[in-house]
Amino acid sequence: MNSTPVTIPDELLDRVAEKFRMLGDSTRLSILRTLLAGEKNVGAVVVETGQHQANVSKHLKMLAEAGMISRRKDGLQVFYSVSDPMLEQLCGLICRTVIEETHAGADRNRRLLKTWQGRG
């Protein structure tokens, strides 16, 4: 892994923060997870996320305005897809970290329970 920190001008930090804000909502993450599997129309995103259409449409608009997803119109249908290839890598990295932390926490809890049950 590259240990050299990425230097970004202060003037761009607000844009970086906006990208992280877009990833800071579980509904948007659910939508991105759905779109990472491939291009979908709003109806398919609604079904796969279990969210209401108005809510999905609002979040799709936010993600598109942030440049994270793109829209493609085909007749009356609008299709959405992930436009930033780094999203898949970033989400994968974070998800793997969360899974590893969850496993480590479960292992700690099992050890604690064994110790506690041995005293009872």
C-alpha cells in the first residue's frame, strides 16, 4: 500500500466532504449497492431496496448531482448506473473492514461468554 498521503488543496476539501456525505446515508448506500450490480430503472431500485419510490427518486437525484451515478433515458424509462468506478473499490474496502470488525467483536464476545460461563 502506498504510504504517501494524498495532498489535496484546501479549496477542494468541501467537494471531498460532499462525496463522504453522499456515502453517509444508509438509503443511498442501499441504492449504490443495487446499482453496483448493474444498471437499473427506478422501479427495480425501489423493489431491490424496499424503499418508497419518492424516497428512492430523491436519493437518486442527489447521487446524480454529486456525480456518483449517471442517468440514461430510453423512451419513458430512466436508467441509473454507477458512474464513478472508484465507488465499488471504496465501498468494498469499507464493507470488508466492517465485516472483519464484526467477526473480531463476535470472537471477543464468545471468549467473554466462555469465561463468564466458567465462573457460574
